[in-house]
Amino acid sequence: MSLGLQYKNQEHIFDEKAVDGVPFLSYPMLEETGIVHHGFSTKLGGVSKGCWATMNISTTRGDDPEDVEENQRRIARAIGVKPEDMTFTNQTHTTNVAVVRAEDKGRRFMKTDGMITNVPGICLVTFYADCVPLYFVDPVKKAIGLSHSGWRGTVGKIGKVTVELMQKTYGSDPKDILAAIGPSICQDCYEVSEDVIVKFQKSFEEKYWPELFYQKENGKYQLNLWKANELVFEEAGILKKHIAVTNVCTHCNPDILFSHRTTGNKRGNLSAFLALK
């Protein structure tokens, strides 16, 4: 199938899939491990109306709760998980990462932007509308992680925080971890002010600055969150060959993906899903 997405390059990062009319994106790199159910939702395939149309599973956007529940059932069936196994973050642009245990199934973790688990069946769910989804799969220790990384999370290197917590909790070796950067806003679309860039200059070595941002005539900057999170992965010890970097921009695909830069707060959320089989 084809969703009509605009890709920034021809590299095969994603498969476009659909089950019972519910489309989602999946990573061949993660699929090939054989140990996870996973995906990334689009705006399509749900029942929500108005600015939430149609596939929104977030309960924090003002959407009709019954529509949200039906959307959760639909996307869960498409990805291969149970809606009651979905475990959520309530994101506030922190670098807080929670360890999800069996008794946490179905819970919403407050002031949390990442989760890790080694419990089969629990489906980690995080929310997006331009920020960067980060997926982690350790096929050796059978552990996973899923984190939300906006510019604040990227400066704080939540990707590295997630890896270090997987090391501490499950004994994961970063060299075994497969990591993916999900659909989010691209550098061409992401204009930021100098105060944001100053924080990136403090967090990343100067040799990387030309890859991360450039200044424009209006005094603003274009920031590359994809590259920044790739560097965070490598700093955490993940091998370059084990990193999949998105080539899909949320802002470039407003008919298919929710984007805060496109519509502001009048929108639903996209969702990332990751569960051990």
C-alpha cells in the first residue's frame, strides 16, 4: 500500500502497512528481530472528528473519549497488541524515564517522557506532533524502550538516559541495542530562536554544530533534531549500523500526520507503540 507520504530520501526506513483499514508505519530493522510488535500511527483509520480526525488515541487533546477508545481498539488490533495492555506517558518535555513492571500495565506515568520494560505484552505508548520518537530494542536481553524527545529532551539527551537505564536495569549492552528515530519535524521545517541554539552549543561538541544547525538572514536558525538524536545514540554506545534515522517529516505531510507547527493545538496526537511479544 502507499499512503502518499513525502520522503526526504529514498532510503528504506519504513514499511507502510494497513490492517482492517488502519494504516501505520513500521521499521524493517525492528520487525526483523521477531521479538516485538511496534508501529507509528498516522491521522488515518480512526473515528475521531473535527481537528482530531481521525486516528487520535490521546486523552489530553479534548477529543471525545468514546472515539479515543474506539481508536485505541483499532490501532491495537492493527499492530497486534491489546488496548488494555497499552501503558502511557504524560509528557512534559523532561528526561524522566520510567521502568514499567507487570503491575504497571495500563498505567499513565505522569511527568514522564520515556519508558523501558522487559515484560512481554505490555505496550509502551508515547505521543507526538513534531517531536522525535525514539525506539530501543535489545534482542539479547529482551528489553525495550520508547522515549519522546523534543528540543528540550534532545538537549538533555533522553536517548542516552534511556540507554543507561536499560543498562542499569536489564544489563543491556549498548552495542546490542537497535535504535530508531521516528517521524518528526525535519531541519528544513524547524526554525528556532538563538536561545535554543545556545543550549545545543552547550550540549554538543562544536565539531557537530555545522551538522546540527545554521543561521538565516532573519537571525533565526534551522535545527536538525534527527542528526542530534543520532549523535546522542552514538554517544550512548549504540553502533551506527544499528541506528535507523527517519526520512519522514510530520510538517511536510499535513494530510497524513499531525503537526503542531502546521495546526497549533487544534489537532490530535500521533502515537508510537512498542511491545515485547
